[in-house]
Amino acid sequence: MSNPFNSYKSRRDFMKGATALGAFGVFAPSLLRAGAARAAGPDGQVLTGSHWGAFNAIVKDGRFADITPWDGDPAPSDQLPGILDSVYSPSRIKYPMVRRAYLENGPGASVETRGQDDFVRVSWDKALELVVSELKRVKEEYGSAGTFAGSYGWKSPGKLHNCQALLRRALNIGLEGAFVNSSGDYSTGASQIIMPHVLGTLEVYEQQTVWPVVVENTDTLVFWGCDPLNTNQISWLVSDHGNFPYFDEFKKTGKKVIVIDPMKTRTAKFFDADWIAIKPQTDVAMMLGIAHTLYAEELHDADFLDEYTSGFDKFVPYLTGKSDGTPKTAEWAEGICGVPADTIKELAKLFQSSRTMLSSGWSLQRQHHGEQAHWMLVTLASMLGQIGLPGGGFGLSYHYANGGAPSANSPVLPGITDGGQAVDGAAWLTSAGAASIPLARVVDMLENPGAEFDFNGTKSTYPEVKLAYWVGGNPFTHHQDRNRMVKAWQKLDTFIVQDFQWTPTARHADIVLPATTAYERNDIEHVGDYAMRAIIAMKKVIDPVFEARTDLDIFTEIADRLGKKKEFTEDKDEMGWIKSFYEEAVKQGEAKNIDVPDFDTFWDAGIKEFEVTDAGKSYVRYADFRDDPLLEPLGTPTGLIEIYSRNIEKMGYDDCPAHPTWMEPIERLDGPDTKYPLHVDTKHPEKRLHSQLCGTSLRKEYAVADREPCLINTKDAESRGIADGDVVRIFNDRGQVLAGAVVTDEIRPGVLRLSEGGWYSPVEPGKAGSLDAYGDANCLTVDIGTSKLAQANCGHTAVADVEKFTGDLPEITVFSTPKNG
Ligand code: PGD
């Protein structure tokens, strides 16, 4: 089966395809109202925004009937039709629902049958009465740490209906903050903790040296474990797709592109790149092999290391093997990463002799000892001495939210606050403790109340949690080791889920509250996370369907029932909040001399775009530091790039030494103690956002035999008698899933690809170890912290085996409404 994802669609291609399909033929553009000031009414067109970009929603007879990309989008995502389907899909939650056993017997009832029980429809009044009385009971009986509201997930964009901030706001204001929060995220959990020690900043969410500079100056562009043509389809805010025109420009230059990845990615195919098929989880070894070559051949930039870094002298004995008897030569690296030593040596020379940008993804750090990967990448870039030069150095965000698209001179919108102490930025460094856990340790916390855990130099104890309230996330797809999780979840008396679709998470809940999609409410957001290209009115397209209510509305009522409505709302309704955020932008505009129209003009127009400045077009990351490291020091203790960290040394962790180090992961392909012969690569999917849109008609475009596709190398398939299109069972000691085989040479032998985000559909719900009928990759992954430092998730650490499935094919239940739903 050929892989359909080898290119991206420019705007022209998108529209051609759409017209050919007749998708947009129903409404002549002249009949459509552009920029309607509110929901379209029975017929019309509304401009609004999403993770997948800005789009026009076409409404017919009061129904969201069609979707076309915003005129300003240079590369519309072909996932847009999934958005439309998500509003009316069979997986939509229509009414407030309560698990029957819970409704009949109360908190803690039959927890072992969560996921298999049927649900009972209740009124909103009843549902909220249950929610509020349980919040109060848990606070009374278990104190301030009995409820977990560190709810994580990709939710929807919008500065107001930020459901996670609203949840915490309701509990901060209504329950005097009686809840356990979380810090970090599943994307960059390891890197965002180690990078402040190394570079004095989170680094992963910072603007990159911009693409016009890269196109002009970079000779060798390396994509190391990232697939920007795929992942830049979506953004945390409303995607601008600002990188895509530069992909075309760079390609036209004919300059070298290298992709280091177990898979021949969409990006590799687009650029016709040199594909180096590394073994998964071995990047640190390969980087060390390059570093050793540079050092041994005296190709490293000693002046740069002297002036801008600290601790290289402590790293060298490790590199040469003086300290541990193992020189980290290219030959040594080959034995681990599977890339020939000659290739490693050639790369060292190529990187040193040409302007090289090492652009890395985050998969490298979403694995056991993931902290080491970006630390070693920064060390390698330091040895090359090009950090702060136009088009040289490293970048940790070219693959995310269109990092590197030049920034506009735009005001910055505020958003709804959580009404308590902010947990962001530098606070992540110190926010360990019973009041907040590193979020990927949630199962550990449920299993081990009272147990001590380390985190970034601190020690805390896990609280005893009895109630979890989840909004805007799908932990029954995003968290690792599903079977362990299913059991741990049984420790909860109550699990409340607020979502718009019957995700696997909602199916494991006791109380389910139907939220609206972003298209059934008004909001406001930026277009372009880094580019800040525009502010968009995310206008309501249609009224809420069935009994869905907005997150703001639900939490307002919870705050009201807790006697704190006024404090929660500050006397503002939906449009009052949106206006108040916009007014801040107007004030900033006045101060910074940016033209920002008044609210009514903006809302009527639907969007306000901002100019990209010359400074935005020529930004070079770390140029200031390079120009003057004394006046522009980094935020590290030494003010320099820390190749050796005394702070980490003081922590004394056995699993995170004080300089970048190759550390064997708990399991890996061909690893010393590894039991299974194949690695499971759980990269991000091409046709959905994590698990979002998995429950829509888009699935038909990629599912194989109705199941999540699993890429398998031709040789591995042949030796197991697996043919393209077969249903296969992938298994290890932690779990077993069915998937549809895609036999290909576009993946390294020994590696399977099963994308994260496939909805968990257990054949025996509630039973740990059940076969998953659809293909949830996290049935197979390990749930351990990356190290004591970051305690981040290891979603890319999994080995397994695969066989052709010959039994009776079990039904996939997860995409339909549960009984009575
Ligand atoms: P999403 O599918 O985006 O996944 O995990 P995350 O939980 O973020 O789930 C978001 C949920 O929010 C959906 O169910 C959606 O319906 C709901 N939602 C959307 N908008 C709203 C709203 O306005 N209100 C409410 N109430 N709900 C809403 C993603 C996570 O998975 C991440 S970020 C990463 S990087 C990790 N990646 C991997 C990986 O690469 N490999 C593995 N094995 N595992 C991973 N897990 C992580």
C-alpha cells in the first residue's frame, strides 16, 4: 500500500482538489456573507479558527454544512473536512451522562467495571449537583489534595474557552484551590526541564532563526527526528502554516537536506533528502560519534567553546574514554545506532565545513533518558561553533507551530486566568510537591499515595487522590502503558470528563458532561504561534448541538453552586471577556504604535492582520549572545552554554549525570537486555491531531482493515508471513493491539510505526491486558519517568513483536455512541 502522505498541498492544490471533489461547489462565493458579525444564522459564511488553521464555515439551514480554507492560508491542511465531521460525528456526546453503577450506588461503585458499564442520561441539573457534591465531599474527607485537576491535553484554541484554565479557575475560586495541579507537558517534558540548566530558557517554545535567513545562508539542513511537513499542519493556537512557502523556497535552492529518522518521512520525500535510517533511541550515541570525530581530527571550534560555553573540559574525558575506558568513536556509535562509521565521519566533516542547521524534533527526548538528546545536540552545535550565526546552530522548534516563520509586530492577547498562582515558565522548575506533580507521573501518583518522588532537585510525596476531573485532554490515548493505567484508575472514587466526543477517556468516566466544540461559541485567538500574524475572531458558527454547553458556561455554573459566581465571572459574559482581552491589545497597540482597530470594527471584519517587520524577517537566534556574551548572557548560572552543569551535579542523580551521556534505555532495538525484536515508533499521525479527529470520517482515508495503520518493513513482514492489508497483532509484556499492516521499505528493518492517538478500543473494557481492537500505541509503551530530573513521559520507548492475526476479528466499539448515549 503506498503511503499517501509524501507531499503537502499548497493552497492552489487544495482548492483544485476540493473543486474536483465538488466539496465547495454548492455555494457560489458571491452568495456568501464574508465576515459575518455573529453566528451565520440559517445560511451564510463565518470566518473562524482552529488548530488546523483559519477557515470559512458555511452554514446551510442552520447546519455547519461545508468548510473552505481562509484566503490567507498558504497551505491549508487537508484535515479540514474532519473538523466539519467532528461536529456531527457518531462519537459526539449529546447529553450529560452518568455511569449506571455510579448513579445507583455513588462514588467508588464498581470501579472495576468502568469502561464497560452503560450510561444513563441525566439532566444538567442532576449532573452538576453530582459534580459539586462530590467536589465538596472529597475536599471534606481528603483535604486540599484529594482532587486532581492537573488535566492535560490539546483542547481547542481560544483565549476564553480554555477549558483547563477554567477548570482550575473554578476550583481555585470556588474550592479555595483544593486540588492537585500538574507541571510540564507530554510534548517536551524532558527538554523543558533540562534546557534551562543548559541554555537558561525552555528553548523548545522559542522563535527560531527565521526561514528567510535559513534559505539564504544554510548549506546543510538537517532534520533530526522530526517531520515538519507533517507536524506543522497544526498549531497550539490557530495555525498560520507560515513555514510551507519556505519549504518550497529551500527546495528550489537545491541545497543539501539530511533526514535522520527510522522512517522515510513526508519531509524526507518532499526534499528528496539523504535519508539516514538510524535505530530508534540511539541518537545520543550517533551525536557522540560525530563529536568524537570532530575532536579527534581537531575540527571542533575551540574558540567558540572557550568563549561561549562552560564545562567542555569536563566532557572531553568522557568523549575520549579517558574517564570510562570507552572512546565514543564513530565505530563505537555504529555498534549502537546502526549508522555506518564512515557516514558518521562524513557527517562530522560536512557539518564542520558548511553552514549547518541542526533542526531537531521532540521525539528524541520523549524516551528513557530523553534529557540527554537535546543536551548532546547543543553540545555538538557548540563544537561546530555556528550558534548565533545566520543559518547555523541548532533549532528545537522548526517542526512545531511553524517555528521560524517570521514574526509580525503584533500585540499579545491575554486570556482567561486560572485564578490562582500561575504555573508556567520558570515556575515549572520548582513546582514539584504534593500540590503539583510532573504530569506524566499521574499513574504513579494514583498507585503510590504517600510515596516520595524526585523532580529536578526536589523531593515530594504523592498525594492521595480520589477524584479526577479531565477537560480538553484524552489520557486514555495520550498516557503510556494503558493496562497499568486501567488498573490505577480504579483507585479513583470518581472520574469526571468534560468533552464533546465519546473518547476512550469519556467511556471510562463516571460523570460525562457534553461540551461544545469551538465552533459553537465565540472566542478570540492569534493566527500563528510564533508568527503572530493576525488576531482572529473565532466566531460561533452554529448554536450548540443537542444539550452541549460551553466550558465557560459549565464552570460558571459550578462556581455559582460553590457560591462564587461573581468572583468567577468578574461580572463579564462571553463577549464581555472577549472584548476585555481585545482592549488589552488595543492598549498595547497604542503604546507600541501598532494600528489596532476598535473592537466593533475588528469583530465585524473577523480578522486583523499585522505587518512582519524587517527585524522579524532577519531574526537570528542567539545572535545577541554571540555578539556580546557579557552584555547578553544566558540565564544559566555561568551565563554561558553549560556543557557541564554544577546544579545537576549537585542533584546527584544516577540517571542524569552532569554532562551529556549515552545511557542505555530500559529497552531498545538490539539493546543488551531487550526481550522483543522490533521497536514501535509512535510518531505523530498524518491525518489527525493526536487523538483529535480519530472519531471522524477522516479515518477512512488511512485506516487499514478499519484499524490504525502499522508500517512494517518488507523484510520483517516477509519473515512473519504478513501481507499488505493484513490485520496484525502487535504485542509485548505490557499489552496487545490489532492494527492494519502497511508493508513498505520506507521504514528501517526492525521498526514498526504505529502512530500515537489511535482510540483505545478494548475487547474486554475495564480488564487490564485486554486486546485492543483498533490500535492504541500506548498499550505497548513504558510508563516510567525519563529520569529523576524531568520525570517526563517515555512515549517512544517500546519494543514488541508482531504476527498476522488469524482469529475472529473483534468489533471496534469506540467510534460509536455507547449504549443509551
Ligand atoms: P488530544 O487528542 O489533543 O490529545 O494528548 P492530548 O490529550 O492532548 O485530546 C484533546 C481532547 O480535548 C480531545 O478529546 C478533544 O475532543 C477535547 N477537546 C478539544 N477541545 C475542547 C474544548 O473546547 N473543551 C473540552 N472540554 N474538550 C475539548 C496529546 C499528547 O499525547 C501529546 S501533546 C504528546 S506530544 C504525546 N505524544 C505521544 C507520542 O508521540 N507517542 C506516544 N506513545 N504517546 C504520546 N502521548 C502524548
